[in-house]
Amino acid sequence: MRKQVRASLCVGLLFTATSTPAVWAREAIRNAGDIFPKRIAKPAYRGRWQPIVKGRLRNGDRYAILPRQGHEAGAGLLLRNDGGFIAERRPGERGLAHLIEHVAFLSPTTGSPNDRNHFPHVGLSLSLPAPSAGTTSWSETNYFVSSKTTKPEDLDKLLGLFREVVSDLTLHTDAVDEGRTQVIDEMARRKPGNDIYASYIAAVAPGSPTDVINGQNSDDVPTASVATIRALYHRLYRPENMMIVIVGNVNATKMKALITQRFGSWQDVGPAPVHAPVPTFKADRIAPISYASLAEGRRGVFMTVVSPLPQVPLTRKRQAEMALMDMVMVRAVNKRLALAHPIARQTQSACGSSMVSRGTG
């Protein structure tokens, strides 16, 4: 079991280290005079939201339509599947929900059995380019696109792609193997960060899905059979687990009709799975962290101090004043941390990077 890491942050040094320099910075700006315009015009809000239209089809599939009058050319479409890493409950399934997300963009469908990369072949001409169109977490998988237009026929084609993702993937061996390569490479690139995060979760939420499943460091992705992947696909991608969301300058009545036409006839495959309860976080295990115990973490430790400050006036002078005060505070706290932790001082000197960041949200 991973070791629990607990540390405390002495808030007092924060104000002691920054009080005098902060006063100097404020006084210097006051004496400089107001050389900037006093006000910055607020951006005009050109959109107007309409009432949300939401509901559930007879098969359990949910939908939400958020009409918004505006000047955007297209609309946003989201397909959400309840069931990420937490649903991988059988031996040999760890990480396969993530693999299915990748294969969805690579696999032929029953309607286009010879079309590898069917989703991008059809969707690219209808949607705006994006670095990613899918994500998987411990609780869900999301697919999302931004259409180029709000024409009902274009949105209908994109909804048709979503329908093929949830029920018609053939999971051809070539597509699955290409997806394996992508996921294995992604897990390798993210492993140091995933390990740090997993250690923290083991401390504050032992027994939680993120602690137990650890799907981002899966050994099953390289070896799982297509039959195992297909069984999980049919167990997760079911009408009652799905939700379709459309946001944009659209007619809600027409969008509801398109969703019903595409997804209304979709039926379950096999019996419904049993969902186990999810453990909650243990509040007494959560504490402020001022120093990383892992070498990987010491190379880039970030501490965010969020204060309930009043809204900053919209003047260039006041914004410059606050920015200078932030920089003075960060410099002072970094010096104190470097003196308190020799290893951190060596890392800061070698990397030349700040250990502290400050937010005023």
C-alpha cells in the first residue's frame, strides 16, 4: 500500500515575508501616477440563453438541449457515457474503457464494415478541428464535437456518428491493435504524474475507485482479447448510461426529434449490470501540502493560495499594482521554502523555476 504523505503549511510566514516588500511595491506605484486609462470597456455579451429542454427516451437514454441565440456558426454536441474505470470490475478489464474510447475513432461500423477511421472520415467535414474529441475518467467517457453549422441535416449526421459509437462498432482487430498502441503510449507519457496523483488519492481516499482501479497504469490493455473488450463495450454502452447534450443556436423541438429518431430504437444488449456503491473521501486524511515527498514532485512543486479578496477595480494602474504584489509574495515565499528545504533549494537553483503560484479567484 502506498505511504500516506502528510505535511503542514505555516501560513504565518506568508504574511511575515511579504508585508514590508508589498508596502514598498504599493507605495512605488502610487507615486508613479496614473499613466494608464482608468477604465477598460467590458466585452459585450451577445448571446441569450433559452429555456433548457431535457428529458429521457423510453429506452432510458437522456438528453439536454441548451438553445442559445448568438452569432456562433455551429453548435456543440456531447455524448456522455456513465461508466469509466469504475465499471471495469472483472479480471482483465483494467483500462479497457479508455481503450474503447480510442477505438471508437478507429473502428469500422456495422453500416460501414470496410471503413477504418469511420468517425473522422464522416465527422471531419462537419466539425471544427480539435486536439481531442474524447476523454475517459474513473466515472465516465465523453465524446464531443463542434459543428461547422447549425443545419439540421449536419447535426443529424453527427448524431448518427454518436449512435454508431454506442451500438455499431465492429471492434475490428486492426482498429483495436492501433488503439492499444495509442493508449500504451499515452499511459507511458503520463505515468510519473499518474503515480504522484495515485499516491495522494491513496492517502486521502483509500478504497476509492481511483485508488483501487488505477486504470491509467493498466497492464491489461496490451493483452486483452477482442472478446473481452466487446463484452465490456456492450456492458457499458447502454441507453440508460447515455446522455446527449446539444448547445447552440438551434431549434430545441427539431433537435429533440432528431435525437429521438437516432436513439429511440436503440435497445440493450444483455442484462443490466449491478453498480456497486462508491466510497467517499475521508476529510480527516486531507491536509495542506507544502513539500513533495517524491523526487518527481520536487522538480515542480506548486502551491496555490486562494484568498477571498474583493474584486480588483478595472484600471491598468490597480492591475499593475496587484501583479507586482503577487510577484513580490512569490519571491519571498520561494526564498523561505528554499531555506527550509535544502533539496528544494538545489532543485530551484538547477531548474530556475518557481515553486509557488498564487491565485485570487
